[in-house]
Amino acid sequence: MADDNANTIENMVKSFRVSELQVLLGYAGRNKSGRKNELLARALQLVQKNCSASIEMRVHDLYKKFESNRRRFPSNAAKNGTSGLVDMKTNLTGYSSFPHSLLAPHVMDFLGETPSSTSTQSHPIPCDVTLKPLPFYDHLENILPPVSLTPRGTSRNQEAAFTFHLTPHQTQLITQCRDPSLSGGIEYPVQVQLRFCLLERTSEQKDDFPSSCSVRINHRTVTLPNPIPTNKPDVEPKRPSRPVNITHYCKLSSSSTHSMVVGWTTTFQKNFCVSIYLVRQQTSDVLMQKLKQKGHRHPDHTKALIKEKLTTDRDSEIAISSLWVSLQCPLGKMRINIPCRCLTCQHLQCFDASSFIRMNERKPTWQCPVCFKPADYRDLIIDGYFVEILNECPLENEEIQFFEDGTWQPMKPKKSLKRSDSCSSFEENNKVSPAKICTVIDDGDSSDVTREREKETCNNSKKFIDCIDLTETDDEIQTFEPETVTCFSTDSRSGGSPVRYTSSSEDDDETDSLEGSGVWSVQNDVLVLEET
């Protein structure tokens, strides 16, 4: 029985035109661009692998509509050409004087009018949705409470019209606080703010724009945040989650009626709502002052958290005896000035409150820089124990160590410790070994006479450049000391002048220059260097 139903659904989809296939794919949130064979393949894949009850119902509705139009408007175009359609549509235009509610749906579709695509919500439906508070905007009054963007009809492209008014008190607040900017415009600390969010009543909702969203206020197109590009296929770019300032699009008069038209594209199993508020913009300095007014968290709370983390668990094979915490902010890599942490975080590491708030003023993410979890402004708290530590710990110390009883001690700076260890190991591993000098006297066809002399050549050793690599450990420092054998010959072919031959353990064809100071002389057929 299930197979027969699946075959019926597939046959319905195969009979669809391009318009029905696009509506079905758009309803399911799939890509609706391409040729008919591509659209048909996607639609068949949709009904074969993910044929839910809503998809099946949508297929039946589209098929009924398709069959109704085909029965009521037979193929006159096939008999009479395209003129039949033109004449029929011309005759039906007389219905345009009648209210749309009296016209049959198939007549509206044939006339090219989709009443569902443009709906005027004269009585908007309020919805019990709570939006997340924005730290940099102080909420003053509601202008348009959250109302749902309810799609009407089967068209995916929807529009909804709203009206709102500004009271004399609201208009006075906006005009009294406006400030001319340096760029020639006018800045409004008190703003009319537009917000979109999902229609969900279970929790606080963040700002979220519908797909292909567009807004017109008083017949002027509102500039929305630019969509964020994405490399994922078949995924529409989303706009950043932030409110929209529409003060410049409003008439600052209490007697004016403001019209707003919102356009969007329906998304599968997602509904949205829109709202308008009167807010006052805040700065990072104001937020810092509010955070300080909340007070410090008691040091005993942090000590208890340290003891809890360092308590030995009998079932655990790993025992933690101490904890290291940095006194540098993970954001600016500078010493923390005001230690702050989110109440929902479980780590001890703090960050600088001023740097965190200023960063979110430029780009509001409100994410903990340590554990990367959400960190709302209302959950931030100044740690009193870390305030005491920063006041007592010397400036040159960048880390501290916590113990099981909650006490702490500063750690020695890593850079100075590593540099001293590297210097000592480098000097020990780079001692100069004595060189072996072999002197050979070549007198024509006579046999070679070789004498080896060992002599300390510390004064003639090469000078090493003290180069310390902080990324290396002591075990990685290796020195290669090739043993060099130098031979001198008084060959007659060289005019009686000594000739130097160098043999090295390394594969090096270069010959080093003769080093040392003194006077060379021949004594008993042996070339000797007398030091001066």
C-alpha cells in the first residue's frame, strides 16, 4: 500500500510543469533554479528520500490546482495559437472590477494575480515572542509589538503591509537628542529600531532576517545589513543578526501615519515576526560603568571553585595538584586590567572587561574568548579574587599557580628561564676540539714523509655567533665538529712555495684560508710555523 502511494506521488510530480516544480522545491527549501530536467530530478529525490506528510500534502495541493486549471482552460492555444489565450485573458479582465474575494482562485492565477503574494494586514496578529535584549541599546517604548509574518496562499514570495504611529512624547525624545555629525548628517541617540526574529515562544530569540527580506517605509527602500557570503552549495547567504535603524525613514511628526511593507520568501517550517521599538543607544563606557556598579564577585567563591577543581577524585587515575592561569587577556595579549568572567563559564581564566566590551561594540558576537561559548553582557561579573591577585602580583609575572587550598604564587617568566638554559647548553655543546695538522714534504719522486702533530688551536678557532632559538629544546641542539687534516707540500712545480691541501670529514669542496700568525721556515726538510 505504501509503494502504491509512493508511485502515485512520483507520477504527480512527473506531470508538473516548471512552475509547480519550483513551488514544491521552494516549499522544501531546496534550490529552485535550473532547467526542467534538473528541477524534476531534485523533486523526485525529495519525494523518494524525504517524503514527509507536509511534502505529500503539498504535492496533492499542487496537483489539484494543476488539474483544475487544465480542465477549466482546455488547450485552446493548441487549436487557435497564442491568440486564444490573449482573447480569453482579455475577456476575463472584466473581472478585475469585482473584489478579489469573489473571483475563483483559478481565474486569479490565469490573470497573473496572486492575492497571497501581497497581503495587507490591517489587523496584525500579535505574537508572544521575547527578543534578546541588546546591551548597546536601552529599550524605552514599544512602537509596534512583535507581529507574525503569516504567509497567505501557496506563493512562496510574500508581502505584508503594516502601519504605525509615533506619539508626541516619542517624537520629542527623538528630536531633542539628535546631534549633527561631522559627515554632514544627523545622528540620533534615540532611535526607531526595526527587528526581525523567528516565531518561537520557547526561549528568547536573537535577531534573524527572513529569506530574501526587503522593507519599504513610506515608499522608501530600507537599507538592510549586507548578506554574509557562503561557499556552501544550495545555501542562501544570511544577513548578520543585528537590528536596523529606521529613524531616517520616519516622519518626525506625531500626526503622520507611517506605512511599512515587508517582503520575504517563505522557508520550510520557519515563520518570522517583525517589531519596532524606541531605543536609546549606549556606548562602551556606559556599559563599563554599569558593570562596575554590579560589584565584584566575592573571593571566597573563586577559592571554592579552585578547591573543587583540584580535589582528588578516587575513581580518577589522574590527580591534579595545581593549576596555571595567565594574567594576560586572550583578546589583546596585554595584562588584564579589570578581570571579568561569564557566570555560565566553568574555567578560571579571566579576560579584560574593557577590551571585551569594546570588541563587541564594533562587532557584536558576545562570545567568551576563552571557551568560545555565549557570554551575554548581563551574565558578566568582575572576579574579586583576581582583582586582589593583580594588585599583589608583580608586573613582570605573566602567570600564577593555584594550589589545592586556594592559595597562589607567581610563576617565573618563561622567556628569561628558557634563555638562560639555552645559553648554558649552547656553550657546553660548542667547545672547540683540537685540530690535527699533518705536514708532508714532497721532494720530486721521493716517497711521502708524514708527521702528525696535535696542537691546541683555541686561539685560531673560528668565532661563533651567539644565536639562540627559543623554539628549540636543549635536546635538539647538536653541534658537528668536523676533523680537519691540513697538508703542506714544497713541490717544485709550485716554485718552492708551500701548497696547502685540506681534507675534511664533511663533503665540502671549499678550501678554508690559512689562519694563524707566525713565520714559516724549513728545518730538516720539515715546514715549521714559528709563533711570533
